[in-house]
Amino acid sequence: MILFDKILDLTEAAIPAKVLMTYGTRTKVRFANGSEIIALPCGRDGSKLRGHTADMVILDEANFIPRIVIDSVIRPTMITRPNARLIMISTPWMRDHPFYEALSKPELKFKTYTWPTSMNPLVSGEQLELERKTIGEYDFNREYNAIFIDDQFSYFPSSLVLSCTDDYPLNSDPTQGEKYRGQYLIGIDFGKHADHSVVAVLEKADDGLRLVYLREFPLDTPYTAVIGAVRRLNEAYGFAAGCLDQTGVGEGPFEEIEQFMRAMEGVTLTAPVKEDILGKLRLVMEHRRLTLPRDNSHLLVQITSQQCEPTSSGTLRFTHPTGTHDDCLWALALAVYANHETPLTRLIRPVSRSFG
């Protein structure tokens, strides 16, 4: 009831609301216009929530509320109110849940926000580091960094991804005539109807690679618009190298981009090539040779959601959860792949074992 206590405090502090309040307890507030704010426990099946009609529902620690309660009880309370709002607040816990789906599926049209504890001005870095050492990386990532815990087949563990993040902003679209100094690499993953086209730009320095630009184009964006954007980026960054997925729809755009960017390399994503590309990305991350913006949860979720399992042919099969996208991940991986330095340590492929 902590959240409802805060609502009561706000009601007491707001004079107009306090004047209109006709009834108030620790679990219910009623106003003169007939509106009510009610705090209810969800229970295992949501039985205590049935019978209400709501204009707004706030789910505190939503990821811990059973899916059946959200889907079968809470959503129906709002179905007759066209402008009803569902607000879910939670510590990350599990992926197979409406809370995670609201965060990772843009088509559900939720506005999403992620606030790791590092953004809290009342908590020092020293305090957070002490907590990390006290409770361990696994619980720290979930409780303080707002990172979903990896499932069994995740190829990029959250702890690995998190170790490659830092606090910095990405570059915006370059202005006319703007030039960047340094050495830059570009990765492009083309999509249109079902997948997004994404462009990722890495800065190459002595200490490794740093993501400095990431753009995900809306679905159905014409290839000509994406190619035009790549041309402007090339004028600003002067790319030393680049890779794009020329599988299927990428063949035509590759031929056009190659005309103004000779350093661009087309890659056909067969199963072995996919394993090589993502394997190199993982190696670069394990060597701490890649830096990503910590506040770009959209990208981080795509990376940690990538799953893999061994096939009968000996290769790895890569997938992502149904209804989600991995276009940002592939654009990033292709940009890393464009850097042809060979890591010193060979990737050891994860294996699946059974014990009888």
C-alpha cells in the first residue's frame, strides 16, 4: 500500500482535491464528483479485482502480478472506457509477461521509461558499488539496473551487456556540412514491412569501439530514404569501413550504396555467417572493447533477448522472442564485423548437455 499512501499524501497536499474529498481511508478515497481511487490486492487469481470499471489502473510491481490477472481481470475492467490508461511500474523479473511485452513491443503503443538507480541523485556511486559487491551481479542487475534476467538460451548475458555500457548521449543526425574527426564504421540492417531498417555507427579508438549513432527507421520507410540518410552520414563521418545485410531485400540497396561508399561490404546472412558475426560481437564485448549507452534500453533489451540453441548440423540457431525485433542488434553487430581486427581469444561455443 506504499503507492496508495503517496496518493493520500498528494491528495492532502492539493487543496482542490482535499476540498472535494468526501471519504477517505487507507484503501479508498471518494470525491464529490463520484470519482474513487481504490487500492486492492491482486491475489493469485484477481478475484478481489472483479466487478470494477476503471478509467485508470496503476499496477505497482507489475512484473510480479500473474499474467492471468492482467489479461483476464484487469484489462476487462477498462474495456468499456475508450480512454482508459494502464500504467505498469515494476522491477524487471521475467520476460514471458505483459510488463516485458509492453516494454519491448512498440506496436502495443506503450510509452516506456527505464530508471536505473544510478539516475537517482540521492544514491552515490560508492553506495551502488557496495550493493553490487554485497548482493552480487545477478540480483544487482535486476534490482538496481532495471535489467531483465537472462533466460536459459540467451546468447548475451545481461551482466556482459551491462559491463559494456556507459553514461553518454548518442549523436543526433548531422547538420549540413558537419564533419566528424576520427575513424568510423557503419552497420546497416535493412527491413521494410515486418522489420525496421537500422543504421549503427561506431567510433574506432585505441581502447576499442564506441557506439555514437543509432537510428531505427519506422516500418515501411522507403529504401531510398534510408540510402539518402546513409549518404549524409557518410559525408559527415567519412566511414573507413562498413557492412550491410544484403540478404534478400538488401541486395538492391547495397548496389546503390556501393556507388558512393566503396568501403561498404555486403554480407549474406547464412547460418554460419550469423554465428561468425554474433560471435565476434560477443568476443569484442568480453574483451571490453565495445561501449554502449546505458540509457538506450531499447537496444540493450534487443541484445539480451537474442537466444541461441545448437542445431543437428553443429551450428547455432539464433532467434528472438515472438513479436519482438532484433534489427538494432544486427546493425550493431554488422558495424562491429566491419572492423576486421582479429581478437586474441577464440570464442568457445556454448554447448547443451543432458545427464541421464
